[in-house]
Amino acid sequence: MSDIWIMRIGHRPERDKRVTTHVALSSRALGARGIYVDTYDEVLEQNIRSVAERFGGDYEIKTGVRWQDATRGFKGKVVHLTMYGERVDEALPKIPRDEDIMIIVGAEKVPREVYDRADFNVSVGNQPHSEIAALAIFLDRFTEGKALYSDRHGKLTVVPNERGKTVVENPDRRRMRAASHRRRLQAPGGRPLLHREGRGGGDRLPHRGGRHGPGGRRRLAA
């Protein structure tokens, strides 16, 4: 599958921060490689990177990038989502899967030049609705839903189940933190700086896994 990039244009940090955040999160969850945003927004970058760090994957974000600059050197196909484009079910078979694609998502009135630059102007329905919904539907159909439950190898993984909420902490990440914790508690000669009496006698390092329970599994009430 090709790499999928999002180009968000018309972002206004004070007015659109929630919507643009959801554009980024939706695209990440549905298989995109990263997002460009035309207006610089440091807080937005921090929030998206924080999600990617905790839940895994190699999703990237860069703000303050004009759409003209992002598309100028792009070697794949440019897809513009608009209510006035070609029907999504008719356009999808024409969009190659072996080339990278950049999806342009507008936040306000889109310049005519965007329509001309796009290789495909695609409509997801012919009724007014959210750009987040349009992007999600397009990505799910383009990727055939393969990204929905893919393993991103993050620190945290949400496990779907019928009732309740289950979040599993990645054991490799847990071991890395435990090792780092032990290093912090070691004196220069290797002797623990902090210890407590264990059940079977002897000194042990403080227990670190209590709130998550056995295996790092944390269960929350529904």
C-alpha cells in the first residue's frame, strides 16, 4: 500500500483546533502516514505527537506548510475531497494503490487552484457534512479497512471487547521503564538506594506495576 499524506488547508488555530485535531487523529487511525497543516500551530503538533508516542506508529505532523509547497514536489497523486467532485465509488478504482497520495482537506472556501492542481476531485456524498466524515469514509474505502485494528506497537493498546474498557501496556515498553527505574535507584557501586522488605524476606526494589495489575492490564469500569 502506498503512503498516504494529508494536506489541511485553511486551518485557524483558535477556531479550528478541535476539528483539525480530529482530522489528524482520524487520518492516523485509518492508515495515513502524516499530515501537513498550512498554519503554524505548535500546540497542535504537540498534541498529535503525544498520541503517536503513546499509541505507536510513525505518524508525522508539520504545520506552517503552504499547500502549494507541499504539492509542488510531491511525486504521487493528489486527491482533493470536495462535495463538488466525482463520486467516491467511481473515483476510487482510478486512484493507483502503488503510488503515494496526498489528500487535500479544506477548512474554509478552497481556492480554484486546488481543484486544478488535484489529479482527482472526489466527493463523498452530495450533502453538506463534516470534512472529518468525508476523510474517514474515503480512507476506510481506499485502505479497505486494513488499518482499523493494525498493531502500532505503542506503549498502550486498546483491546476491543463487548463490555468494559481494556487498555494493555506494551510489555517491552514496561520492561524498558522498569530497567530505567532500577538504574535510577542504584548507587554507584550497584547497591539499591531504595528498598523494602519483601514477603519472603530480603530487600526488593519498590513494586512498580500495582495500578495496572498482572501483565500490565488495566481494566476500567464501563
